[in-house]
Amino acid sequence: MTTIVHVVQHLRPGGVESVVLELARHGAATERHLVMSLEGEGVAAVAAWPRLQTDVDRLRFLAKPPGWTPGLVPRLARLLRAEGAVAVHTYHRGPLIYGGLAARLAGVRHLVHTEHEARHLESLPQRWLQWTTLALTRPRLVADAEHVATRIRARLPGWRPRVILNGVDTDHFIPGDRAVARAQLDLPREVRLIGCAAPLHPVNGQRLLIEALLGLDADTHLALAGSGPEEGALRRLVARQGLAKRVHFIGRLDAMPTFYQALDLFCLPALAEGLPLAPLEAQACGIPVVVSAVGGVPETACPDTARVVPAGDVAILSVALAVQLAAIARAVPFDPRPYVLARAEVRAMAAAYAALRHPGAS
């Protein structure tokens, strides 16, 4: 049995963490996958994110304190040796520094590092730190979007990352009965329903989506899945605009396929983003999307069924939503699921990473 160790900064609900869990779950039968979180403690992490319960046997928590912790490198190296790690896969800067150096110290043969965003490379000190760490550890470098790969090539001379798109489990995210899904979530049945699934934070643009709703017919409603620091402000905005009966706050939700199945249309009007999973999940459920043209978000959009709009423009967003809903009302065929099956399926993602870890990989 080959042991693969994934090193992440923390195990809190998020896109990167979800990708790591899916990679661990979809490893080959001959592989044993462990996930090591630099920060946090197991009981608290599982309590905060119940999804971890099904993976608890493969999780390890190192309880790293805030700040630079050099003693963590030899400690992590000892853990890698004890677990018999043959390959280490790191995600983001901190795990690359600690996990990458520990892997080399432990004599681990195969090291893969995935970058999910590259905004930090605009800072000269961060760019120098990244280049130095990559030079010391020499991982096989991956970007999860062409947008990220382009920035890396521009900012880190000599590094040409491979692109492996994030994938979603299309056996889990499937089309379903809209009426049943709405009943389960206590959502109105006879309305047109737009949904957004993202933390309630200004960067995710839910405020823009609420404002865009003002330009749509009164029988168009909005469902927001997620929680976060912006919730109070968004609720006050909804009340001021007289939209309390049309905007539904779902809160944090584990049954995400049910949420997507309840929708007519999904929208992510983010102001900044990497390559998010939510548009892919929605499209795997057969739901067309409207997304903003930031980061890697356009790379998630089915070119035949999606609309990509400029970030931050409420008027254009409202028109795009109206056009999509009108096409759906006319029964224009909108099936983005084949796009996800062909381009962003979790098993294809897992196979691509497995090939990269293969002793013959260049």
C-alpha cells in the first residue's frame, strides 16, 4: 500500500479543503491517503465541519501556533517517515514551506505542490519567498486554473506549472426533482429561483445579487446558502429594499446537491476568486450559471449555457439574469452537465495527480 500525504494549512469549510478531501477519497485502491492539517485540533475541526466525520481516520492535526514555527519542519518530517509516505502533496504557501521542506528532509521521493491562486506573487517579498522555497524543494508544480498558471509563469521565471482543474464528484452532484428539493429546503415552489452558494462576505458579491434582484420580476426569488460576517448587513439591505419575501437565507448547508436541484439558475457574482467549486457543482446538477469575469471563474463556465459578466456591474448582472431566466422559461435547452463531465470530473482530476506522482512522471 502506497501512502500519499496531503498537507494543508487548516481543515475549515472551503474550496481547497474540499478538493483535498475528494482527492483523498478517490485515490487508487493501492493507495492510502492521509491529510495533515498544520493548524487546528481534530475534535473542534469535526464539530465545526461535520463533513470531516467520514474522513476522520485519515486526518492528522498538528496544532501549529500562529507565526513562524521552524520546529514544525523536523516534527513533520518524523511523521512522514513514521507513516511511510512515498509522496507528499502540498497546497498554498505555508504547507509548501513546512510540508515541502519536511518531505525533502524525510527523503520522500515525490513532491507535488498545487497553487490555487497567485495574488501573493504581486508582492516582491512573497514572490522571493515562493521562488526560494520552490528552488529548495523542487516539487512538480500544478496550477488549478490557466489564470493561475499564467501569473506563475509571469512572476516566477523558470517555473511552468501544469494545469489540473479542480474536479467535482458527478455521482454526488446530480440533477434532481426541483419540487422535492424546494420542499426539503422550505423554499417557495411556484417562483423562479436564483441561488448563490458562498460565504457571506463582501468579496463574494451577494450584495450585488440582491441589488440586481430589484430589476427582475416580482416572482423571481433569491436563495443564499452560506454564512459569514456580511450576513447582518445583507439582511438589513434586504429589509430596506422591501425584498424580505423574495430573499431566502439558507445558512450553512451540507446537502448541497439538494440546494442546486432547487434552483432555476445559479449565480456567483464574486469580485475576486480563484477557481471555485460551486459553479461546477451547480452545472453538474444541470443548473446553468451566471458568473463574474474574475480570476479563474470563467474557466468553470460552460461556454454553451453560461453567461460571464463584468465584476461589480449591477445593471449588467441584472440583465444577464433576466436573459437566462427568459431562455429557461422558453424551455431553451440548458444542460451544462456534459461540460463538467468532460472537463472537471473528480476522478479525472485524481487520475491526473496520480500520473504526476508516478515514478516515471517528468
